[in-house]
Amino acid sequence: MRKALATALSLPLVLVACSGGSNDTITILAASSLADVMPAVIDLAQQGHPDDTFEVSYAASSQIVQQLNAGVDADAVVLAGEGPLASLDTAVDSEPVVVATNTLTIALAPGNPADISSIEDLADADVTLVLCAEQVPCGEAAARMLTLADVDPSVASYEPDVRATLVKVASGEADAGVVYVSDVAIGVGSDVETLPVPDEAQVVNRYPAFSIDDSADGADFVALLQSGQAQGVLSGAGFGPP
């Protein structure tokens, strides 16, 4: 598993890009599932803001909304689902726009020691399954997926975000976990196996982005996310189109 995976969990604020003589600090709050792809997006953004500093803070989408409601400053926000928007008390500059989608996959511990071969196997009492907390988008999506598949597993633990869920599986602490396709596309090494979710149980998460406090820089960043260049970066990282 790549070092970047653990780093994304241990460092809530990551300085992604900067240049000498910067004039402004542009702050982005992004869902944890964007941790691997966001640096490449910031590289694109830096081209239009060569004298500015970009800072990105990663967290679960529900936690990001809590931070915003508590008055945390930000220029732009990208969440991993639209559900948390219902709890957002902070006024946004414009209607949130969907910039990407993501689907689920079942991550299996290295070597698949539980011999999981179907989604129904997750209901086996001997399988140690971890999911994202139910209040975050990946947890909500996983719960819907299991309901659609008519699977009622015993969940060993609920993790704060999708990265923590994936780490539990990659380390062998859990036999399986439900994560996003994008997380295993570039977020972990080949030791983690995956089991596709059947089409009839698949859930699509939509990623809304919006700017805060009349931030022109934030609006520029949201516009960039909709551009062909940024969409190409997201697609290469396993995300689907808006």
C-alpha cells in the first residue's frame, strides 16, 4: 500500500502546491476519497494562479460540513455525496454543481483469507467487514448497496471515512470493506483485491462542488473542476463523469 494513503489520514491539512512570492492562500476542503487525485487537479489550478498558495484539507464529507457550520474558512468545497448538503448552514456563492461521480467496490484483504467470492459472502458470521460511518456518503451508499443486495452482515466497525475503511482492509485487520472504485484505482497497491458489486446493487455517488464567501478564487476552482482537463484527470483516477 502506498505511503500516501497513510499520509492522507495522518495529515488533515496538506500543502499541495505553492510558488515563491505568493499573494493569496486558496483553501480547498475536499472529501477523503479525493486525496490521491486532488494534487493533480491543484497542479492545473496552479497554472491559472502562479503566485498563489493552495492548501487542501481532507476529511469525511459530513465532517467538512460540520467544519463549515462552525465557521471554518474556505474558498471552495468538494464533497463525496449530496446528502451532507442538507445539514449545511453556511451560505454558498452559487448552487452546488456536480463535478464527478463514483461507484462502490468491495475491497478484500491481501490474499483474501476469508475466501470471499460474492457479495452474499459478506453475511457470513466469520467475515470481518468494515464500513464507513453511516453519516458519511460512503457509509450511506454502502448501506443502500447491502439493502439492494438483500445482504444483512454483521459489521465489525464503522470507520470515519473511506480511507480509514480501506486502511483496515489493506492492513489485514478486516477481511473486507466497501469503498469507492477510485480508491482502489490509484489509492492502494496490488495486494488489495477487489470484488465488483453486482449491477443491481450498485450505488452512484455524486460529488458536488461549490465556492464559499463570494470567493472569486473558489469560483475559479469550481469552474476548473468542470473543465475538460480536470475531467480527464478525474476519469484517469477512476471517477465517473458528472
